[in-house]
Amino acid sequence: MADFKNMAKEILNCIGGVDNIKEMSHCMTRLRLNLKDDAKVKKNELEKIEGVMRVVVIGGQYQVVLGGIVDEVFAEASTLVGDTVDVNKEMIQENLDADVPKKSKFIENLIALLSGIVSPIIPAMLAAGFITALAKLAVLAGVSETNTTIQILSVAGDVLYGFFPIFIGWSAAKYFKANISITLMVVGLLVYPNFSAIFANATSVNFLGIPVTNVYYGSSILPAICSAYLISKCEFILRKILPNALRSIFVPFLSALIVIPLLIVVIGPIGVWGGELFANLFRSTYELSPVLAGAIIGGIWQILIIFGMHIAILGLVSAPNIAMYGRDMIIMTHAPSLICQITAGLAVALKAKDKKIKKNALTLSLTSFFSGNVIEPVMYGINLKYKKPFIAVCIGGAIGGAITGAAGAGTVAAVALSIYTFPVYLGAGFGGLMLGCVVGGLITFVLTYLMGIDEKENA
């Protein structure tokens, strides 16, 4: 049994100790650390700790890839850290002032921000996906869709996407250290039926004479993020200028009063249009050619995972697509690339002569498969380590994604394709998706086997 407490101690020692941490969090597979002094980090020693698959640095944030044990390690690290670590609000500005190219650091910090806000919602996305899969599996087994139990499960699986801005608002409020209840109240306005009814019952809507644009906010995330940020700033300024006796009442009241008009008049519409602009980069490519879109997404998705960009894209494109259309047919074309990671690992297990490499490749491949296609174990433990298998994965993923795109496959939940979640992928194009997985996986297996690996590399 793994010694998670000792592992947490080793990680903290390698990153400069507890006093060097500004913020600590985690997502599904990574321990995320924002540090005060990067010079204190012993990155090579950190990567040698047993259980650590890889260390990725994005936007100044150290991401320690741990796979399925991240919850246990985070819990032990949290105990060791205690109350000494908090989120530093100046952290983002400090990153922006670092001695790196402006364009590079802006993109890195934007990715880190979006990923940091979307990551805490991933468990809810998984839960919603599995509930939806359970309902669809029951229907496949012969239970009627009119059965009220099935209807309740189906609705429960859709709740996340019906109130997606609120979930984003909660996470963004925690990220920016804004008052969570005030943020939820303000963001909740966007999806409140009575707010939408104002537009339905009036020829024109204005606030203090300023026109309010009628925009659908159900699938948006940027307005919620901007609202949480503004609320945090308003609270900070108001606490500075208001006397102590008035803060408890007037800080929340004035924060909401200031942000609500800005939200519905300026931030909301611009945020929705900005999110749509980003999503349309993917949608327009898909509309031009589903085959091309599938090949691009399937070919680069595993690279995006390395840099943590996949989480931001799931939040900005996949989840809003499901909220708006009930189905995502674009980003899900990456699904075959997950199978490709596993078949590449299996090819290494068959090809390798070293018994330790064979055993490791087989174990990590099966671990990734039975964990629901959480592919970090085999990706970092084998395919990236020996390089050539990862190249094969990208090629196989592109071919499998092209086939999936051509078939018009889709998913009703933003969860990875696996033996547990396949019901959410049922429907039009499912056969093409399966064909894409088989063809992409086989091509990856053959290419990996033919190219082989340098068994002395990273020994």
C-alpha cells in the first residue's frame, strides 16, 4: 500500500517546503501548486518521487501529475500544510510581471485561470455523466423511458448543464476569493426564469435608461467569471473605504448593486459573445468539414492534456454545446485518442524485451482502461517517456477523430469515453465512433510496434 503521507512530505520538500506555497489545489489527476520562489524547486528530484508521473509548469503553476492517487496525496499534503497556505490575490499580477515574453505569459495565465476555475466542476460533470449513462443503460436493458425513475435520473444528469453559469460562478468566487453567496445571487440572475420573462413581456428592456440586450446565458461561463472577479474587487475596495461598523451590511449590498447593472448591460453580452467567438473557432471548422475538425482535435488532444488546456476547452466549448444543443459533436471527436493511448501501451508491452518494461506497460495500460480511460498513467509512464509511442498516438487519434467526425457522433455528457460511460455516446454516429476507436487504436498499435522503443532511454 502506498505511503501517501511520506509521498506528500517528499513533494513538499522538493518544492521548497510549506513556506514556499502560495496556493495548493488539485484536479482529477494533478496536484496544483502556486509557489513564491521557483528557484527553491528541485524539479528533477520531484519527478523521481515514486508515484509522480510528471511535473508540468503552466502559467507559473507547478502541476504534479499523480493520476488516481491525487485525492489521497492532496489530503495528506493539506494536513501537513495546515492553515499556513491561502490564496494570494496578487498571485495573478505577479505571474504577469514575470520575466517571460508578454504574449506567452498572457496565454499561459489565461489557460491556468480557466483550468483553475473549471477543474473543481469536473467531479460534478463526471457525476452527471455517470447518472445519465445509468439512465440510458437502464433503457437499453428494457426499462421504459416514461418510467418516472428514469425521468428523474435523466433530469438529475441535466441539472449541471441547466445551471452551468451558477456552478462556474461558485468556482470563480472561490478562485478570486469573492463572497460566494453574493456571487451566486448575482450570477443566478442570468438563468432566473423571471429575468428572461421580462424580455418576453416587454418590447424593450432598459436599466436606468440604458438598453439591456436579450442574451441566452444558459451555456455561458465568461460572464460568471467576470462577475466573480468584479465582486472580489468591489469587496476589497469597499472594505478599504467603509468603517468597520458598516461593512457587514454595505459591502455585500453595494457589491451586488454595482456588479448587477454592469453584468446585464456590458459584461454579460460581451462575455457571451466572447465565449461564442472562441467556440465558433471549433464549430466553424466542424461545419466546414467534420472530418477535418475530427482529425485536428483527435490529433492534438493528447498534447492539450499535457498543457492542461483540455479542461479549459471542455468548459468553454463542450459543456456549453451540451447545455445549448443537448449534445456535443465537436470536442468529443477526441474520444478515439484515449483508446490510442492504451493500445500504444499494449504494443510496448508486447514489443519490449525488458521484463520490467513489459510489466510496467501492461499494468499502466490496464490501469488506464479500467479507471475509465484516465490515460495519464500510461501516457506519462510509457508513451511520453519513450516518445515514439506518443507520436503514434497522435497519428492514430487524428485518423480515429476523422472517422468519428465523418459519422456525426456525439455525446450528451462531458465525460471521457470508457466502458462505464459509453451509453452517453449512443445515438446517431455511435457505430462510426466505435469504428474510429478500433481503426485509430489498431493504427496506433501497429505504428508503435513497428517503430519500437529505445529500452535504454530513461532507464
